Amino acid sequence: MSTEKKATYGRVSTEGQNTGRQEEIIQGKAYIEKISGRIPFKERKQGSKLLADAKTS
């Protein structure tokens, strides 16, 4: 029995950009946000949520 869980993290840099293409290939739970790549992953709202979910899984 496999206990593998999947998640997809999608990000674009600006509000004007579209996450549509990324959302087309989502596997498992989705973590999508519009935030600069300069922000460290663990400081991003969805990034930190993904990390927290991974720790509890």
C-alpha cells in the first residue's frame, strides 16, 4: 500500500500574470500564489502552508 501524497506549488510574480497553465497540471493539493520570487519560500503564505502540511503528513 502506497502512502505517497502529491501536491502542486504554482507561483507567478505579479497580479497581472495568470496561473492557468500551472493549474491545468495540478496533482494532489494545490498551493497557488502571486508573489515575487525574491521572497524566501518559507516566508510565502502558500509556501509555508505547504511546508507545514508536509511536516504533519
